[in-house]
Amino acid sequence: MDERQVRRYTTSSAGPRIARATKIPIDELAGSTTRHRELSGEWWACWQTWNEGDETLNTHKIRMRQQGDTVEVTTPMRGVAPLGAGGHLWHAEMRLWDNEILMGWHIADQEPIRSKGTVYFVIDPLGTYMTGRWVGRDHGGSIVTGWGAIAKTGDDALDLVIELMENER
């Protein structure tokens, strides 16, 4: 099929259906050479949170599964908190913007925890870590926020959050 014909299909109403059926992003079908950053795999996340008013830093092993610009995140285990009580199971869905921003929502997977909110991360130029913030509600319903980081090891994620906290002061 020639390039003009492919462009006609991808710009028509059939384009999104073709993209879903082939699991190929529509811009790639249309011949775009933009390469998407690949984030799928096992990572570690660290969150600055609070437990009954006391600050805690929770690290979690996470699994990221990327399809195009959509990234699904799941936690296979509860958090490990070197500075306080452990975290809860959660999942998130995020979108990759311009290969440099990852943002979306998160929600707890454990009853009776009602935590849910948004996340915003900036990806480092080499794609080896992400730093940002989360905003959500606490157990009492108040809006809370904290730093977050995603890296290839738990220690790296923890160090990044500590650095963000120190730079804020």
C-alpha cells in the first residue's frame, strides 16, 4: 500500500479502529518516526506520606505496563517504610506526554483505605528515573500532597524523595 493510501486511512474515521485492532499507535501507522519512551517493566516507587500526622517514606515495588502513551501501574506488594508504617496496595493509570511527563491518577486497592488522587512526574532525560508529586485525600477526607519518585531500585527512589524534601526546605 502506498504512503498516500495509508495517510488517507489513518486520517479517516477508520484510523482509530485500525490502530486499536493492530495495537499500533495511530501516529506510527501514519508514518511518524517519533519514538516513544518505553517504561514497561519492574520499577520502585517511593512516596512521602503521613500516618496519623507522622511523616513516612514508603517504597513499593511496582509493575508498569505501557501501551502507546498509556501506562498502567500495579503494586505486587505492600510498601516498605524505613521511616514508619508500611503503605497499602494501589494501582494507577498514567499518560506519557512528549516523552518527558507522566501524569494520571491513583487509587488504593485495599479496604477500608479510600486513598485516591492524581500524580505528576517529570522523567529524567535518560529515562532512568521520574520525580514529581501526588495529590489525594487522606483517611479523614482532607486533601494532602507529597513528593514521589520512581526509579529502578528502592534505594534510588528513596534517595530521590529525600533529595526533593531537602531541596524544598
